[in-house]
Amino acid sequence: MSLPFALNRLAKIAALLIAFTALSSIVLRIGLSVAEGQSAGEAIWGLLRFFTILTNLLVGIVFGLIGFGRAIAPRVLMALASAIAGVGLVYHTLLVHLNPQEGWGLIADHGVHTAVPLLCVAWFLAFIPAPVVRWRDAIFAAVWPTIYCIYALARGAIDGLYPYPFIDGNTLATSQMVMNIIGLTLFFMILGAALIGGLKLRARLTGR
């Protein structure tokens, strides 16, 4: 893929660091689940129910590819940064008090919910040139959350387990779930627009 910009060595090293943080946090979470009595397969299958884990997995893969020189479309990076930023924001505003962790659990938890979101957003704002992302690209930030909702609802329809209250097919009417999903996609589009705005502001302040 040919892109209108090139990433320097520092950007690639930073991308590898982000990939390592995301993937190692997931592996640690799997290890902790196994230590609690689950099989590795059960732990992996259970964790893959969650938007947080799947998004961190995508971050690990995409940023690993970047670190090894693979070109990724700017709007894909914007959408991924928006998704992981949403993970961090929702967790720290609504969920952090619901499942207190300690020890290695705390490290794994803050790896996927704190370190990776902060690193991804900082990387995007530091290394992506402002002209390569347009305001209309914010719409693309809705794609992954929508795909995830479809996936989560399909899994829930099979086993009756839904990972989040806003898409709980056991308690919510279809109309309410649709409204919740629309609200969710708008939330991520706003985050995408905020990231694009951050690039534009950086360009205005620094000239790059």
C-alpha cells in the first residue's frame, strides 16, 4: 500500500512498544484466568467476548505491522485510535469501580484500559500528518464498533451471554438496543472527529 507519508524510525519503534503492551496485557489476562481454573481455550474464548480485548488485539496486530514497516491507511489508524480511546474513557468513567483488581490483575487491567489507550492516542497525534486525514473520515470510526455489536449480539443469541448492559438481549427490547448502538457509533465518531481536530490543532501550532 502506498501512502502519502512515511513513518520515521522512532514512530516504528513506538508502534512496536504499543503492540507489545497490548498483546502482553492480553496474554497476562489469559494466564490469570488459567490460574483461576479455566482452560486456556475457555479463557481465550471468554475474553474474546469483550470489545476491550478484541480492540487491544487489533491494536497489537496493526501496530506490530506498522513497526515492521507495513503501511496502514490513515483513516484505519484514526478509527483504531478512536476505538481504543473509547475503551479507556468508558472504563475510567463508568466501570473501573465495578471490578477492583490487585497485583497482576491490576497490571493486566490497566494495560488494556489505560496504557494502550494513552499510548495509541499519543502515537496518532504525534506521528500522523494532519493533511492525510479528513474530517469526513470520522464516519469510519463507527465501522468497528458496529461490527463488534453485530458479533456480540450473534454470540449472545447462541449462548445467552451478553458482555455489556447496553446490548443485553435478555433484558432490552430490540428498539432500545438499536438506539443504544446508534448512540455508541455516534460516540466513536465524535472521538474520531476529536482526534482529527487534534491533528489539525497540532499542525496549526507546530506547522507540521
